[in-house]
Amino acid sequence: MSQRRVARWPDQVFFVIVILVAFLVIALAFAIVAILLYNSQQSFRVFGWAFLWSTTWDPNKQIYGALPFVVGTLLTSTIALLIALPLSLGSAIFITTVAPRWLRAPLGTAIELLAAIPSVIYGFWGIWVVHVYMDTTVDPALQKYLGWTGAFSGTYTGFGVLTASIILAVMIVPTISAISRDTLAAVPAAQKEAALSLGATNWEMTRVAMIPYSRLGIVGGIILGLGRAIGETMAVLMVIGSSDRLPTSLLGNGSTISTLIASELLSNNGPLQISAILECGLVLLLISLSVNVVARLLVWRITKSAGGAVA
Amino acid sequence: MKFDHFARRKLKSHVVTVLAGLTVVAVLYPLIDIIYTAFVHGGAVLFQLMFLTSRNPTPCSAISCATVGIAPDIEGTVAMVGIAALISVPIGVLAAIFASEYRTRGIGRVVSFTADVLSGVPSILMGAFIYGYLVLVNPSLIETAYTGGVALAAIMIPIVTRTTEEALRTVPNSTREAAIALGISKWKMTLRIVLTSALPGVVTGVLLGVMRAAGEAAPLIVTVGFSNLPINSVSTLNGPAGSLPVLIYLFAQSPYSNWLSLAWGAVLFLLIAVLIVNVLSRYMIHRLSAKMAGAG
């Protein structure tokens, strides 16, 4: 019986190619950190750690501090999250527990399509639709009824921190909603039937049997949505009415780290400004990496345990 | 009394149902409004003759002004996304093969995790990263279409890696075992059988990545800038180039009426392209997974 041996070396060559490319992907992640770190050196030497809490950003005097942009980033994404959260959870609950079966997939797809629309189109829509509505209706009303809180003081133009946050909210709803929907849909039928057999209404079943079961997945979705809001650039850039100072009012202008990079990196004010901008970029990278790693770990843990968990 | 209590609970449940329904309306309203306004303002522009094949117009505000077309921007987008695809598709597919087919080595998991985390890196930072690299290495390459293509490739690599890996995973193990049993070598099996069976899924993933890159403006405004010159030879890629998203950004608040209508036309064009590709690829993925489930 003759047995033809298959040569082993092509397999080994293929394995080497594949593993080298795989390491390239890992190297890309490290290269991003390394390049931003290396470019930040000059700015770090001049301003030290005070860069992080200094509020002055003045290209004319070559003084740079990151705080206005860090605050702008955290402020817009937090407000966006507060707006997006009830909308995402509400829509996820509606799709998984209320909507008739034939409507579920189309509704889910429609919401996910919101995530496919390019950021610059949201910005365009923000300028020509949301901005007008904010300027004529929302901003004056907020100032009239909530002006006493101080958060809505000053002049308004319809552009600004709040407008940017609202558009961000629309953009992150699909992320949170889709993941919440998937984890809610993964709740075992036995769990739901147990609640129903005890006489629970539809809402009680959702609240008692479904939300606690999928809580980790929902939290993962929220953090992923937050990560998306933190790094979003074009839509925010187009409606936030850029300013290099700390925002004083939600109706006033602001800036985020990403809008700073987009608007000033090519402005040619010398190497120190480039270095300071890229140091801001490094701060943004660290924030978004930590947010993403936490979210991915949560979502991974759930998808891994979902198969094994039996109610 | 008991009945009243139950009625109250029923009522509460109904109220929550209605509220949840309202959130769906609130969430879908922007989608409908974006499509609606784009058609209202961009419809007449997009469907006029030569819009896709003519140059950008000179600025002009009279009613008689011509809107002309967005050809240089389509060319720029196609060129840069093409460069990005040439770089990212081989890298993404091979990395995915490693992650899916050589999983026992443990590093496979690290690769998929890295790709996952990379896909969460803000696109503006991919632009800033490429810019920061070229500042150190070769500043003359900044503001060229080549650089824009590389920045878009950095965005596409994690997307292609993850979608390809998922497509490879839908290939049942019995297929691999059957191939091995017939005495085929591993690399031939991976490329000719596993990758070929997963091909529709891979193509869908690449298409989604391409559309994502085609809609990105942020990395381009820090690496390419903008130009309204046509791209008619390879050497023009060595300078700034136009692109649809950057055109939309720059002309969004233009005081010139013809530039503004040009931007509306570009918005509608990009929106239609993105939505069609997304709906079709979702349909394809759905059909594929149904087929796989049937076969398995």
C-alpha cells in the first residue's frame, strides 16, 4: 500500500505569513500608542502634568492646556448618554417583549441603520434641522424655565454643547439598543414563563425576570455607547460652535478633544502646538481604550457564559 | 379590592408598553427625518444630468448659478477607499484566518480582542496617528491622497478582521474534517475550502468596511485636506484630493447657494449608497446564516 506524504513546508510557510500578519494587527494597536506618546514629549516637557488641568489654550502665546477639551468631551458624552439611555432601553424592551414577532427584525434593522449613517451627515442634519429647532424652540424654553439653574445661561445661537449632545445621543442609541436587545432576547423562556405563571404582568415579567438577567450585557452596551460618544468627531464639530475655553453654559460653545484635533492639527502654528494636540489625542486614546476594554470584557464574558447558563 | 389591585398592575403594564412604543418612535424619527430632508433638498440636485460626472462649480449665489457636479469628490473617495481596501483586505483576512483557524495557540484570542478594541478607537485618532507618524518620518507625505488611503486602511483593518473571522466561524467543522480526511494540506484547505465557503460573508464584511471608510471625514481632514481638482492620473494622488464627506463638511454652511446645493446632493448620494449597501448586506448575512443553520 503506497502512501504519498504531503510536503509539510508549504503549511509552515503559510502559518508564518498568517501569524506575522496577525502580529501586525497587534502591532498597529501598540504603534498608535507609541506614536502619540512620542509626539507628546515636547508638550510634556514644556507643560508637565499641569497640561491636564490647565484651562488656557492660546496658540498666539504658545500656551496649551487640555482641560477645556477634556471637560467638553466628558460633558457632551455624559449628557448624550443620559438622553440615549431611556430611549435605547425603551426601544429594546419594546422590540423584545411587546412588538409582534414579524415586526421585531425590521424594527431592529431600522434602528441599526442609524449607526450606518456617516457622522458628517448627522452634522449636516444638525446644522439644517436640529440647530433651527434648538434656536427657535428648545433653547429659549430652557432659558426661560431652567435659567435659574445657571446651566442654561448666556446668549444662545442654537449651536453649542447641548445641540452636540443631542445629536450624539441619536448616534449612540443604536449601539446601546442593539446590545440590550440581544441580551434581553437571550433570556431563557423558562425564566420568563416562571414569572408569568406567578401572575406577573408583561412589565413585571420584564422588570423582575428579564432586566436583572441581562443587566451585565446592558451595562456593556452602555459603556460601548459611551465609547462611541467620546470619540465622535464630525457631527460634534459641525454643531458645537468651537471655542478654546471651558464651556460656561450648556447653550454656549464648547470643544471636545476630537473636534480640537480635527480643527487645529493642520493649522500650522508650529511644532509645540502639534505636540500639544497629539498629547490631547493621547488623553482621548487612553479614555476610549479603557472604556472599550471594560465594555468588551463585559460583553465577551456574557456571550461566553450565555451558552452555559441554564435557568 | 383584589381586582382593583390587579387592574392597577395591568394599567401600569399598559402605560409602560405605550412609553416603550413612544421611545421607538423617538428613536426612528431622526432616521426618517434625515432621509426625508436629504430627498427634499438634495433630490432635485442629485437627479439632474451630469451631477455625478461634472467638476465642482465656482462659487456663485445668483438663482441662475449652475450647481454642476461632484465628480472630483467621487474620484477622490473611490481612489482613497480603493487604496484602503488594497491594504486592509489582505491584512484583515489573513489576521482573521489566524484568529479563527489557529485558535489553539491562544494568541488567536488576543488578535480578535485587539481587533475589537481597535474598532473602538475613534477614527480621528487614526488620522492623528498617521499624521504623527509622518511628521516624524516624512512630512512631505502629509496632505496627499495616499496618506488618506492609509488612514482609512487603519480604520478598515479591525472591521475586516472581525467580520471575516465571524464568517470563517460559520463554516462547520465537519467541512474541515472532511477536507483533512481527503488528505489536503492545511493551507489549501484554509484558502480553497474554508475561505471559499465563507466568501459571501467575507465579501459582505469588506463591503460594510468600505462603506464605513467612504463615509469618514474626520481622518481625512487631518491627513488629506481638500481639493477640487480631478484625479486623472496616479501622480495626482501625491497631492490633496477631494472626497464626498469632506465636501459635505466644508460646504455645509457655505454662503454660496450653489455650493450648498452641491453639498445637499452629495449628502443624498452618500446616504443612498450607505443605506443600500447596509440593507443588502444585512439581507445577505441573514440568508447565509439561515443556510448554514440548515446545512449544520
